[in-house]
Amino acid sequence: MEALGQGWFSEINDLWPGISLSLQVTKILHQEKSAYQDILVLETKSHGRVLVLDGIIQCTEKDEFSYQEMIAFLPLCSHPDPKNVLIVGGGDGGVAREVVKHPGVQTITQVEIDASVLAVSKRYLSFMSVGLEHPKVTLKVDDGFEFMKQHTGQFDIIITDSSDPVGPAECLFHESYFSLMKTALKPGGIVCSQAGTVWANLDHVAQTLRHCRSTFPVASYGVATVPTYPTGQIGFVLGSLNKETNFKEPVKVFQESELDLMNMKYYNDQVHRASFVLPRFAEKAMNASRNH
């Protein structure tokens, strides 16, 4: 709670030294220490409700849609027929809310390790947790690692909506995790994982992409704008078992009328393509990671 002072919450973490985002708080709605992490829900002056885990902002009511739509639709629209989807993490329900919108998806299995995050989200973050209630979604409170070990060759898409690489999510950024995801995929399957920002964690991003490249024949890194994340940007590492996959060119393109019906606020096929266009310093770092 040191981060809360004089009516403001400040996100201070060694993952992005010297950088802090502050939000003015009108009310502390919930605070607890679960078996895995510190959970905080705030009502803020400008960004609505905010979920904070271990002192790090996970989502705000104002801008969460950009992250949720991109981590869901970048992989979904890169796969020709994504019927069965696994979500690891994502206890707030935002990713599930987006994945169910894709007309080809038939079943979604979500594995979240922290039951407290699920309960808190259902109580305070209904704008996201609605995704957890959808009939296509089967929710399991379990360790994603252990779950995948027992479910080989079952999923077309695996989306890892993790917190940052500290605490319970640290293992989700290692090469062993990408190898495990590979075994849980069907032929031609695709993975997508939250992978940090090149503006504060360039080495970490390049390393995560390297882990993905060492496991999948096709891998790429795309970005989305999320103003309340460190540096205002977040990235995703994607890998495909299909050697023909071109992440920069979506195989499924929705019409404007379809996007309106799906209540899409950020994603379309042009944003999809643009997300893989990186500034020169980032592109060079990603290319250099091929050589290690």
C-alpha cells in the first residue's frame, strides 16, 4: 500500500526502473492477499475501475479493450479454423469476452490459478467478467502448466494472458513453457502470449521471442497501444506450428458491420497488419535474437 498516497495510486516496479504511472483514486473497493498475490481493486477519477496485482496495473475500465481484443484476435484471425481455444490466466474474464465473439470458436477452456482473482473480478469488474459466464467457456481453477501436461494435442489456439514475469507468472516466460504449449496444440496450432514492451524491457522481449522461435517454425512479435501500461504499449509473442502462417496478413477479415456487431473498439484487419510493423531499434533487436 506504499503506492497509495494522497489519493493517488502509483505503479512502481523494478521491471521498469525510473518509470511510474499514477492514477487518482476515489475509492478503494477491495484489497486482499490471496494465496498467490496481492489483489487491489480501485475506483479512479479518470479510468473507472482498476485491477492491480502485486502492485502492477492489470487493466483499467477505460482502456482494457485494446489489450483484450488484440491478444485474442491476432491469433484467432491468423488461424484458418480456430475451433478449440485454451486461455491460461485471464482471471478477469476480458480475453474470454473477446474470444467468444469469433464465430468459428466452439469451445473455450480457461485455466486460472488464483480463485480469488476470479471472485474479485466477478464482483467488481463485471464489464470483463461477463466473459467467464458465456456457455462456450469452461472455467478451471488450476495451474496452467499442470493442465497442459495432461491435455496434449487438444487446442487450435492457446492464449496466455499472464501478469508480468514476477510472482506466479514468471514461469510463463521460459522456453519450457513454449515447449509445453506446443505439445498441447493440434497440428497447425497457434500460441499468443503477453510479452512486455520494447520501450522498457527490450532484452526481455527479444529473449521471449527467441524462446518462441526455438519452439515454433514461425514466430513474430506484435504491439498494441494501452495507455495505462508501462510506456503506453504492450506486445505479444505469437508462434505457429504451420510453416505457412504469415502473422502479418490475417486469414480472417471481418467487415465493418461485423466488427460493429461484435462491439470491437480497437481491432480490425488494418490494425492487425500494423501491429507487426516495429520501429527500427525494435526490429533490429528482434532480428538479432534469431542469431542467438
